[in-house]
Amino acid sequence: MGKRTENLKFRVLAGLPALALLVVAVWFAPLPALGVVGLVVSLCAMHEYVVLLEGSAEPAPPRTSLYAGAALVGLAAFPGDPVVLAAGLFLALWLHGLPLLLGNGAEDGRVLRSVGTGVLGLVWIAWGVGHLVLLVHLPGGRPLLMMLVLALVLGDSLAYAVGTLVGRHALAPRISPNKTLEGALGGLAGGGLAGWAAALWLAGPAGGGLGRWDLVLVGVVLAALGQVGDLLESRLKRLTGAGDSGRFLPGHGGLLDRLDSFLVAGPCLYYYSAFVGG
């Protein structure tokens, strides 16, 4: 328990500066700057994804087409229009897939798997990050994005803390042996706490029309979706034989390790907010 407690302390201390920087950027950075950040994050996360695949037995998709596709989707997110983002993804998918499908000199099975892993990366990473940029363009978008950050960070932190201190029952041992049911429940409580805190300043027009109890419930759901995203990335790392996606932040792993929960919860929050607020 002593070593696990020390790891928990190190994780918290290493993550606090990054969290503070993220909060400042979300709240104060102009929209074009946030678009640039989204573009850079998408490209860096895509790079980690390709490196993971290159270190596995699966055929890795070509870097050039994936980086170009991720950049295209990132640029399409700048106007804040979901139609433009969808068009960017459509073009990126063809930019990646057509050269592989029409090329020669490779085994058919490897070509198909390479196309498939590339499509997964573009939809999961680039398109997911693009929705975080779209979210800022909604009425009350910055507070909503701040709530997303709080729900996922607090949910992840409490899940890790509760799982480290009192976790006994494995949540998904074949995917991530260290995750526990107790930790998952702690994460949901963290999301609800973040939703309650957000309700103090977000309810009503400031939150895109969401009520107080809506925000509490949304916080819990976001934390649950974040755990799903974390499990999906854990499964990817298990399939590729990797421990972390990179070394972006000490004690936290790579950028994709920190981004995985946002890639699932972010698009869901965007569409929920757009429909409810619209």
C-alpha cells in the first residue's frame, strides 16, 4: 500500500500544473488559439497512435496519410460548424483509404487491416478532438468545456484514488487489471461532484439551457463515458503490447492516455448540449 500511495501522490503533484494550464487555456484563450491547440493535440495523439501500431504485429497505416487526414479534420473544426467537420472527416477518410486500396505490392489482408486501423484513428482521435473545438462555439461553450474538464479530471482522480486505497474487485481484468469496481464508483461520484459544482454557475442560459439537476446527471454520465474511453484505450494498449501510449506527462503516460476519456465524452456532450440548448 505504501508504494501505491506514493504513486498516487506523485500522480497528483505531476498533474496539477498541467490541469492549471488547461483551465487557463479553456477559459481565456481566444477561439483561433483553441483551434490551433486542438490541431496540435490531434496530430500529437495521432503520432502516438501510429507508434503504438508500429510496435505491434498489426500493419501500421502510413504516417503521411494519417497526419494529413488529422490536419484536415483539425482545420475543418475551426469554423465551429459540424457540417464542415463532417466534410473534413469524409475527405480525410478517402485521403487515407484510396491510395491503400488502389495500390499494389502488398498482401490484401494487410491492406484491409491497415485501412481499418487508419479509419479508427481518424474517427476516434481527429474527429473526437474536433468536437472539443466545436463545443467551444456553442452558447455557453467555454463553461461547458470547463465542466467536461472538471468531470473527467475529478472523476479520473477519484477513481484512481479510491481504487488505489480501497479497491478490491476488478472491473475489467482482461482489459485493465488495475481498474476496480470501487474505483469506477469513485469516478462516478467525482463526475457528479463536478456537475454539482458546475451547476452553481452554469444552470440556465449560461449552460446552454441545461438545468441544475441536468448538469449533475450530465457530470455522472460524462464520468462514465470517460471510463469507457479509458477502457477502450487500455484495450488498444493491451492489443499492441504497450504499457503507455507515450511519455507526455510523468506519472500519467502519453497524451493519448490523458485524452482517451475526452474522445468519447466530448462528442456526446457536444450533441447533447446542441440538441438541448438548440
